[in-house]
Amino acid sequence: MRFGKSLLIAILASLTIAVAHSGYWYYARGLALDLIAGWLDARRDEGYRIAHDPMQSEGFPFAIRVLLAQPSVIAPDGSWRWQGARLALEAQPWNLHRFRLEAHGAQDLTIEREGAPYRITMEPKEATSIVAFWRDGQPKSASVLLREVRVSGDPGDWQAAEVWIEATRPESPPAAHTETALTLSVAGAGVELPAHVAAPLGHMIETLRGDFRLLGLVGNGPVEQVVERWRRDGGTVEVPWLRVVWGRVDLRAQGSMALDEDWRPMGAFSADIRGYAAGMDALADTAIIEPKMATMAKIGLALLAKRPPEGGDPVLTVPVTAQSGQLYAGPVRISDLPRIRFLAPPR
């Protein structure tokens, strides 16, 4: 008798919880749809032209998933436009400050540059993003993961086995150029560069990882004006960790950088380089430096390199500097540093 009563109570409790959760899920779904619609309306009020097919929702009972087909965005000034195939936005009913975004199909981006369209098409096998917001609704962090991605269009054809980007911003914006406005981490694996790109170390970058801190106030407005204002006000980028495995060269560095008045990178780093001799040979083979200079540089650098206690290739610790549009490893000029071309500095 007691067992039957306990079983009945358990069944009634389970049904009550199920009904309550169902009601809450539909309530949370309504909130999520309102949040998304409100965010889109706010962007439209700012001048962005946003279009998509009618929103659909699914995911009961443990997730709220909103589907957007044929999404597109055009910047207020028409300087860029984006077109996708399908987006799926997902959140947990009990946490509407964190969303997971999946992009399916090709992504087309067109940037108006110097009066002409600059077209980029990205086709990843997998494209996911996690976006989190502070309690006041302002963005807190965003991460993007791309797997087996192919890029084509005006920048040329390139591909990567994996690309990962994560950005985090503080709850309050910086008040001075020494405070952090954004923390950014970037990683890539199996990155194959376009054939037309001058790549003295080869067109395959095995590993790329960098951590960056953007210091200085980043305001609102057109990107060109924002970057120029940030540059003039002393904005810098701190790089606590950078590693590139490119061909037979393994570089690990840390330092800081900024933009000069022509929007070329400038900065100073301390770098540990393995495979520096092979790197010099590659620079000589591609006529970036003369063979005699490469030979002399290898001899001189060998005197400075040290073999690590654990064994392996000698490690060269050398300053890497960027100045006046040139990149140097110690006294050796590595390559030119062109102006950032996808954004032309205002004149």
C-alpha cells in the first residue's frame, strides 16, 4: 500500500515537473525570440539592412533553437555586405546570456574598397560560434571555430584544416590608452596560402597561435575612422604569446606592436627561433636576400644560437623588429611590410 502511494506521488511529481518545464520552455522561447528580434531591430535602427526568411524555432525540451534561412546584412554606409545560407542560433532555456551559433553553407562577403567590390567566399565544413553577453546586454565574449574551411574570391584561394578565434571585452570600456579594450586569441592549423602569395618558407603553415591585447579606447563610427583615431591616440597591441611553425622554422615570440602613419605594422619582439638556418636558405632561394648574405648570416647567427638542455635544434634568441615598412630578425631584413590594404587610411 505504501509502495503504491509512493509510486503515485512520484508519478504526480514527475508530471508536475514536466508540465512546469514545458511551460517554462515556451516562456523562455518567447523571451529568446524577443531578444533576437529586439537586437535585430536595434541594428536596423542603426542603419544596418538586415533580411532573412521568417524565424523558426525548435529544440524542446533542453534547448531553444532559432533557425534563420537566407540571412543577409548590409552596412549602413554600404561599405560591406554579407550573405549566408542558413543560421541556427541555440540557447539553453535557463541561460539566455549565452548563445551558440551554427552557420551552414557558403558565406559571401563583399567589401567596397577604393570604389571597387572586393569579394570573399568562405565554405567551411563546420562553422560554430559561442557568444556571451553581460547582464546589461552588451557583448562579453565571442568565439568562432572553422573546420576544413576553403576561401576563394579576390584574395585568392586558400584553405585551412582548422581556424579558431576568441575575443573577450571588459564590462566597462577603457578610459586610457593603457587599458585593455579587447583580448583576442587566434589559432590555425594546416593553413595553405594562395599560390600568388610570396611565401619564402612555403605555402603551408603547420601551426599558428597568437594571443593579443588591444589597448586603448575604441570608439564608434566607420572602421577607417575608428582605427585611425585609435592609432593617433597611442593605441597599441600587446602580444604575450605568438608561435608560428612554418616550413622548417619554429618561431616563438612576445612583444608589442602598433600602426605607423601609413598603417604599416611597427613594433618590437623577443623571439626564439628554431630552424633559422633553413629559414635563411629559403630566403636566399626566393631571392629575398642574396646567397652570400644568407651564408654570412648563418655563420654569425650560429655563434649566437644555443642548444637547449633537452636536446634538439639550436635555438636563436633574437630581437624581431618592424619599422619603416620593413621586418628585421636581428640585423637581417626579412621582408617588406605593406600597408593594411583592406582598410585604406583616411586622408
